[in-house]
Amino acid sequence: MTPGVSLEILDLRHFTAPLLRPLLETEGDVWQERLHWDYRTSARLLMQYLDSRMLPGYAAVDAGRVTGYAFCVYEETKAVIGDVFAVPPDVPNGVRPGRERTQSALEIEMTLLRHLFETLQNSPHVDRVESQLLLHPSGAHAGAFRRAGFQVYRRLFMVQSLAGVPLSPPIALPPQLEIRPWRDDDLNAAGKLISEAYAEHPDSIINDQYRSAHGSLRFLHNIVRYSGCGVFSPQVSHIILERSSREIVALVLGSRVSNISGHITQLCVKPSHRGQGLGRMLLDVAAAGFARQGLSEVSLTVTEANSRAIELYRSEGYEIRHTFDAAVWRRDAGY
């Protein structure tokens, strides 16, 4: 199939949840197979936005049937491309496409992305566009992003088996530090730590929320308050703080993403406290917490350029299961 022969690209706000439900169910199967993530909570949230007619984006329609969609969200002068997904037009509703994505599905996705790029880049209110399409293998849409002027960064999805993980890992902290579980009143202090830890970090290029305490606080709210990245697990999440000042110097946050998988949503250490093994200790504490919940694996994502972090994760038993791309566009090209 060549997009444009029988394919229509229409405003996503013209569609209600029932029209996209079969497509979202198919996408959920791919999330489960590829990443072991339960996509149902995210799909329910998307359908709520669809029914409110407030989700900006596009739908691909072939012979009256929705075969693909792409959407974005706006954050002041920034837009974030949340997802793009399509199935071949000859695959009936309720039937999964083959294990490998077909060329026609990729063509539909690229067509949807081109429409989204044109809308966002021609909007005078949008100065920056970010995207992290976790589900799609690295390279699948990199060409489309680059042709539209985006910088593309390869990221790794790494997984550690929890088989044999100690349920009570040893904790040996310097006497001036202590560790405790996460509390809701840690949000503001954690936002400050994240902005300090990610200064001059490659991830601050990919996600500009890391560049300020305010932006980091918004990032934390998305993890802790909402279920877009799994169900936040306070039992897994911990902070390390100075006994005297009560300042947070390291933290790990985790969410449950399926009945078998946990995900490390954030791990960071204050620059002045690196080299003491705090990151490794927090990884062990989080893994033990997920294991006590009966999960069998834990995952995390890392930018390929962050070789020091990758070395740590490999030494902890993490292996690369999947790669994907992050992409950034700036109107002034100052990434």
C-alpha cells in the first residue's frame, strides 16, 4: 500500500474512544510482547482524552477504519510527541499483525509523523518539540525525524532478571548518610537534586525538564501522581540524605509496569557524592523491593552516550533488550 492512494489523515479530535479501541488493544499486545509492559492503563487514559475531544494529533483512516494514530501534548512553548502507531490496512480488527512490523504500517506512521511535524513546526507558539518513542526500535523513524530537522539520540532499554536477587541487600553507608523510603513531601527537594544531577548531562538535551528544579518537579509529578509510566511504587523508591542538613543526595524511583516487570523511572546522585557506590546501592534496594512484590524482572532506560551509567548497569546484570530513539527539535536549533 502506498499512503495517499486510499489513506485519509484526519484530525484526531474528530474521533471518539470506541473508534480507536481496536487499534489501542493491538498496540497493547505489542507493548506486552516487546517490553513486558501492561499498556491498558495508558490506553484508558488516552481514551478519556479522546472522548473529551482534547487530544491533538492525527488519525489514519483507510476505507472507514482507523489504522493508525499519532498525538502530542503541549507544555507551554514545548510540544511532546507522545506516540505513533499503525497497523497494515489489510489486518482485520482484533487480529495482531505479524511479529515484524510491515512496511505499510511504517509508511502510515511516517505519514502521521510528517503531518504532526508540519503542524508543530508551523505553530508560532511552539519553540521546542521532544519525542521518545519507546515502543519503536531505534532507526524505525529516525530518517523522518532527521529530515524534519530533529537531532536523534539512541537510547537503550535494559533489563535485569530478579531471579536470585537478595530480598534484603546489604547497606553500608558512610556514618553521615542515611537511607529511607520515599515520602510525598520529598518532591520539592528531589526536584532540586535532579536538576543538579543532570547539569551538563546528555539527558538534559533530550528532556529540558531536567534543566531546572521547576521542570524536574513537573517530571516527578508525572511519575508519582499519574500512571503513564506504570504504577508508582513507594515501597521500592528510596532516598539517601545527609544526617546533619537533611539534604537529599541520591534517590531511586520505581514503578510497576506489569504483573511481572518493574521499571526504574529515576536514579540520580548529587555530583559531590558520586564515587561512593550510592547508585549501585540504590539499584540493589530497588531490585529487592520489586522482588518482594513477586516480580521477575526490572528495566530501565539510558542514553547510549552515557557510557558510565551503562557500565554500572551491566555490572549489575542488566542486558539490552531493546533500543529506541529520542528526538529533539528547536526553532533556534540550540539544542
